[in-house]
Amino acid sequence: MRVVLAEDLFLLRQGLIQLLEAYDFEVVAAVDNGRDLSAALAEHRPDIAIVDVRLPPTFTTEGLQAALQARRDLPGLPILVLSQNVEQMYARELLADGTGGIGYLLKDSIFDNDQFIDAITRVAAGGTAMDPAVVARLMVSHARDEPLGALTARERHVLELMAEGCSNMAIAQRLTISEGAAAKHISNIFAKLMLPQDSDSNRRVLAVLAYLNA
């Protein structure tokens, strides 16, 4: 899997390169600013971009802005955003094109290599990997939105866990219910959101995007 990495801190960037290569990812470019990120994405068209939100020169949202532009130039490009904080407005914009392949993780919540690699793999495959804190911030303004308003409290909780990237089994374990009950809740969510009859994996992505999009 070919990766473009954007991280301004040298030691962290080198550590991420070593970690990714240890798991057989090919880091085709590793940059430390938004301008070089845009150039690297245009040149290499990677399988996934892993992007720090804050890059030089202003250390505000250069990385995220470059990622947004990349999604416009290369529709569907999988992007995993890393951040110290939730940039709510830009996170919504990143999700707004209605396609999968999006992740937004807070650096402090990445506890082990396997968790991080799993998130990268899911995003590269067109899925989502959302930090629970990001989900919590983004979902607040959707409490009364339709058709989301048709969901029960339990179904909203299930959808929140889906947004985090949990499988049916993981959802069942988190809610202390059977895997069959989790699957039934998910089926109800698909029906209430009026998602097209497609593969369940595609409908999961569509359900999550419907929940998170502005």
C-alpha cells in the first residue's frame, strides 16, 4: 500500500515512517508542509494520505486544507487526518463530499500500533475511522436532523460506534448485546436512513457519512 505522509515534527515523522514500513506499507513521500503535501499527492496519487492538521508556516490548518484540496483534485482519495484537537468545521468539510475513505484520529488516543494500522487499512479500503471525541463533537448539531430523528437512542449509539469503525462483534461487546441484536439495529438504521440496497460495507459508510455530514 502506497502512502504519502505529512508531519512537521522530524522525530514523529521518522517514527511513523519506520512503523509503516515495518507493516509493509510503502512511504512514497514524507513531507513537512502543506505545499509539499499537495505536490506529493498530485505526483504519487497514493493509496492513502496520512496528514497532520497543523503544518508550517502558520501551524493552523495547512495540512487539513491541503487534504481538502486533494479530495477535490483526486475524488475519493483516502485520507487519515491526525490532530491534537478537533477542527470541527474542517472535519465536516472533509466529510461533505459523501464518499468513504476518511479517518480523523486524535494523536493522544492512539494507544498501540495495531489500532493505528487497523485505522489506516480501513480508511484505505474506503471505510471510516473516527475518533470517539471527533464523533461526539460532530454529532451534537445533528440531534434533531431528519431522517436521523427517526433513530432510537440505541440506534444512535450503534451508529456512533459504526462511525468509530467498530465491527458488528465489537458493537455487540461494547453494548453487551448479542451480535444478532447488533446486526438487527444496523439493519433498522439502514432502513430508516433509506439507504440503497447495496453491499452492507457500502451501506455502513453511507450511514456513517449521513450521520456526520453537515
